[in-house]
Amino acid sequence: MTEPPQTVEPTPGPGDPAAGALATDGPAPGEPPAAGPTPQTPAAVRRRASLAGAVVSALLVIAIVFGSRLLRDFDSALLPYAVATVFLAFGVAYRYTVWVSAPGARRLFKQGRRSFFSAANFRKAPTALPKMIATYLGFQKFLGARSHARWAAHQLVFWGCLLAAAITFPLTWGWFTFTSSTGSGPGYEMRIWGFKVLGFDSLSFFGWIMFHGLDIAAVLVIAGASYFLWRRMKDRGAITGQRFAYDLVPLICLVVISVTGLLLTFSSIFLHGGGYEFLAVLHMVSVVFTLIYIPFGKFFHIVQRPAAVGMQLFKYTSRRKDEAVLACRRCHEPIDTAPYVENLQGTMRDLDLRFDTWAEYCPRCKRVLRGTAYLDHVKKGFK
């Protein structure tokens, strides 16, 4: 199938991807298949992923035992949370290994590692890596280009979850302890792995922050998750493509965890412990379910996102003064550096997509060429 002549643009040549915009059935007769890395069998990937999950889980159990001083600082009431984190470690390691085994992710890791350890990029990488972590992971500036409201809500959820994890996980594992020399306060000591880090007055502002950190995190998460729930009930674009288990369940879990956590504080302060046991069980069930759900749902992007920093570092370090910027073959607008485009083409060849030539076109021209091909060859009567 060839691209027909266009009224504004010249007829694409034999090498233009528009000629095959709708032909994706495979190579022409007699044409050898595209070269790529030797595929790994699913069974081999699963075995390697299971081994990685078992090793990571075992290491976490050992860290819990020794970090809690042979379980002397381990709170048995938090055992379900600790067990859930072990399952979380296995699931994350398993799925991460499977993900990295895919050609695209494997190439991303190689390029990121090569950029970081490259002698030619040594001057750029040490300063570029913190910059990428701050802008791409911390403040997620790429989301601001889509919507300032979505960026603000995502920041609330991100920092709220990060604060909650930084407090909950060490406490669950017995790494952090808060003890009072008098038994009833108000003076408390914070210890990490049995070593005293600081002392504080629980009646002071700092003490209030220390004991209500999870409440602060819950308020942040509720605000951000509520916006996303509202958007998924009102925005037509979000409603069209959303799936209940993938898009709504994570938000509901975050809200349930946060609300039940705040209710625990409310019960202990204002109700003198009324209903505390029921709320504690409900909170524990919601947290355990969410921790086990993380590796297998939308939350897994939390684990994937740091790996994307490697590609951002590769793009940044490849932009040297002597590096030519590749221009779009149709509108001649700059796309990106030649090494980045070549890497994208290599990934497409690894996946046997046969669309590697399309990487030399800007996003707008890709849509125009594909739309034109679809109109000319599929919907001829709608011109």
C-alpha cells in the first residue's frame, strides 16, 4: 500500500512511513525479519523473577530482624503490616524483573547506566542526576504542562504517600521507636536501630508534628485523591478510558486508608477510644490490601518512575554543543538529538514494530500522515 499524492505536501517517497501507515501485517514476501535481540522465553523470565522476589523478601526479613535488634523493638501488633511489606517486596521484585526483561525497558536501563558512567558525560551527570530527580520525580514538572490542577493534586498525593511511607515502614519494621524515660511523658526519645537520635517534648509544636505526621499525610492524600475522583466522575475524557479496578480502586484505597487513619486519631482524642478496635482493624485491612495491590495495579508506576530518570539523563547528556538536532522529515521542526531518536528506533526494532522510520517525524506530522492514510484508504466516501 502506498501513500497517495497530497495537495499540500509532496508525495511521500518509498522510505516514508506514511506509505505503510495502515499496513502492519508484517514484512513483504521474501523480506527477512527485522534483526533484534534473542527473545527470552516466558518460563525463563518467570523463574528469574521468582528468584529475585524470593531474594528481596529474604533480605527484607533479615533487615527487619536485625534492624529491630533481634525483634526486641518489634511491635507484635504491627505484624500484619510487616507481613504485607514482605509480600510487597516479593511482588515488586517479581514484576520489576519481568518489566526489565522487556526490550524497551532493558534498552532504557542500558542507556541510562551508560550515560551515568560515561567518561564523556562525567561533567554533566553529577549535576544532571540531582536535577532530574528533583524536577522529574520530586516536583514532576512534566505534569504541569498538562494541567496545573492535576499537577497540584498529584503533588499532594505524592508527598502525602511519601511522608506516610517514611513513617509507617520503619515503625512497622521496628527500626524506629519512641520511648519515654518517665513512662508517661511528656519527654520522649526517638531511637533508630536502638541508638538515640533526638529527644523532644511531646507537648511542644515539634512533638505534635512528630506524633501527628500520619494525620498530616492523610489530609494531603485525601485532598489530592478527592480531586482525581471528582475528575473521573466529571471529565468525559477520563470517563471514556477509565477502568474500575485500574483507575478507581487505587483512589478509593487511598481515601479509605486516610479517612480511617484520621478516625483513629479522632477516636482516641474525642471519643476516649470508642470504636477504636473496629477502626484499627478496618485501617489495617485497607493498608494490607493496598500494599499487596501495589505491584499488580496502577500503583506500580511509583516503582517504574525512578527508572525513567535514566532516559531523561540520557537525553540531557546527549545534548552537546556539537550534537546535531534531528529535524522532522515533513515540517522540518526539531525533534530531538540523533542519539535519542536512534535509541527509540532501536527499541522499535527490538519489539519488531516495523515503525522505526516514524521516529523521524514530529508527533503532529505522525497524526496528519496517519489520518490522511486512513481517510484515503479506509473512509474514501467521507471526503
